[in-house]
Amino acid sequence: MPQAEINFGIIGLGHIGKRHSEMIERHPEAKLSAICDIKNPENLGAEIASTPYYNNIDEMLSQENELDAVVVASPNGLHAEHALKCLDAKKHVVVEKPMTLTKADAEKVIYKALNVHKQLFVVMQNRYSPPNIWLKELIESGKLGRIFMVQINCYWNRDGRYYTGDNWHGSKDLDGGTLFTQFSHFIDIMYWLFGDITNIEGRLADFNHKDLTTFEDSGVVSFEFVNGGLGSINYSTAVYEKNLESSMTIIAENGSVKVGGQYMDKIEACHIKDYVMPKLPPTNPGNDYGAYKGSAANHSYIIENVVNVLKGRDSITTNALEGLKVVDIIEKIYRKSKSL
């Protein structure tokens, strides 16, 4: 007889870790059973009031024998190390994006998960956005015909408010770079829709973050899709004062589509041969980076999927190989691009 609740632990109770804790607490078949964070518990708020709290991952994993799954929401550069520890302890793992900062580390995590027979979930919650679900169905239907061009534009603001203070953002070792931390969601959507890329060329620049980060804040990248068609990604966190947009424009044999808004959450254009645009469910509102709205509001679907998979009712929506592929694409973009 299946257990009533899935017992979750969380490693890292920053903004996203707190979001996961909230979604776990809301789910009727989930329980937040342990938290691990380097901060003192009095600085973490009400989330840990009635939950066993640890400063040490090894201690949490050895003491909390009833944990079924652990959410890894620590800094990007620690994802591989923390995921491997959890798998060594025979726990299912839910790892925040990016899965790791190198393809080699992602392969190590996948290999370990296979060897200990545990599930490995990668958090890519933008797949649950109604416009992206619609895009996936549209492309798989073949109504667009051959894909000619895909352009992705990601223009956000990340300034001193984001990078200063007691946090890991801006460090190459822990953050990884703008494509890993800010825009990996959109590379995931691109790969999910159109597949792998090749013949990559790029130019990277650091316009106004030289005193805040150890990597680029902007880039222009062009490539070809293995399945056919041209693609490009233009991105920046040097936008003045507030986010501008995240958009995807598709030029295809039988029509054109543009999904825009701050988080690719609005259909801005749809003109397709013999096709009537359906009415989509409402999307979550946009946000600045201090709030839990926009794509972060989709974390409830992640926890729902984890519970359903572990209870044998569903399959993983973003599997480990897809998480690895996003890391692989970002690595290739950085390797093939020149810094100005």
C-alpha cells in the first residue's frame, strides 16, 4: 500500500528554495521533513519553525532516514556535489536549473542516479506555461511546416540590487554565467521545441557589470538547428532599471508566430495557414526578481509531478537527459563565442 505522503528535504533556502518549501507544504500528499542551509535558522523565517533544520548536508542525510526526495536549490556551482550526496544516500533528487555547470558533471549525476535506481528530476518550470504548452502542440502537429528561422530575445535587468550583499550571484564558480542563471529556461524551451543546435558563432560583452560579475552580461549568438533552420539568441542583463522582454519569433513554411512578454507569457503574433488561434488559459503575471511570480509560480507543477512520479501515476516532465542537454548547449555557446 503506497504511503500517504512523500517526505521532502530541501538543500538551500534562498528565494527558490523557499518557493519549493511553500509548494511542498501546500501539496496534500507532500511533507517538508528537513531543511539544510548554511544560514542560521533565525534568519530564514517561518518556513523552518516546525521543520528539522541542519547546517550540514551529511548530517541531514544521515539523520533523516525517512526522506524520499531532496530538492537541491543551492548555488548553481554546488548542484552536482549536492545531488551526488543525496543519491549516495539513496534519495530521489529534484535539482534546480541549471542541472550542473558542466556536461561532465551532469553525466556523473545521471550515472549515479542510474546506479542507485533513483529518479532525477530537473526543474524547468517554464514548460508548464500555457503559451509554451501551446507552442509544443503546434510544432508537433506539423501545421507550421518546415521551420525556417527561430529568434530568441531575452532582455532583463540585473543590477547592483541583485549582485551585491550576501549572495553567490556573479561568481563564475557558483553562478556560472548569464545563460546558466538567467536564461537557461529559454534555452530549454528552444531545445524542447526544435532540438539540438550546431555551427554556433557568438559575441559576448560585459557592458555594465564589470564591478559586479566575473562573466558577460550580454551576447549575440547564431547557429543552425540539427533538424533544419537558422536560429539566434540575443540576450542581456544590462537593460536599464527593469526587465524588457523574453520573446521567441518563429518564421516557418506555413506561418509566423511570436510569443513575448517578460517571460514568454503572451502570444503577440499568430498567422498560420488554415489555423484559428485557440483561447489559452491565463498565464502567471510577470515579476521583478524580488517576487515569486512569473515562471516561479509554476513550481507547484514541479512538486505535483514529483509526487505523481514517485507514486507511479506519471512520468517525469523534464528528465535528466534533457537537463544535461541544456547544460551541453550553454557550454557549447560559451566555448564557441568570442568576448569583446
